[in-house]
Amino acid sequence: MAKKSWIARNKRKAKTVEKYADIRHKLKAEKDYVGLSMLPRDASPTRVVNRCEITGRRRAFLRRFRLSRITFREYASAGLLPGVTKSSW
């Protein structure tokens, strides 16, 4: 499980991105790159990291389910993910 501080930091970044989204869009349309550079670093959407909803793990993240590979496998084996079946060949 990821540290609580890392998860909280990522949530804070997401709030900052949401707060400055309109301003960033306006500045980009005007091609005002100096104005964009004056905004906080965390206002950029690329600073937000995709994290597992359950564990907070950032590596091996599956976007479709918003889970890490480990959590995905546990949930799929337990039958908690609708439409997911174990394959064998």
C-alpha cells in the first residue's frame, strides 16, 4: 500500500488541476505561454499520477478498472468485477 502522504499529495494535485483548468485552457487558446508559466506547477494535468483506487499503487495501473494488476487479479478471482472471466487455453 502506498504511503498516505503520497495519496494525499496526488489528491491535492488533482484539485489544483481542476481549479486552474479554465484559466489554463484560456491561456493556451491565447498562446500566452508566459501566463501559463506563472501558474503553479501542480496546475498541469500531467503532474497527476494514475493510482489504484484500493491500494494507491502507481505501477501496473489498469485504466479501464482504475486498479493495479495485483488488486485486479484478487478482485477478478473473487468474482467482484462484472464481465471479467479467467481465461485458459
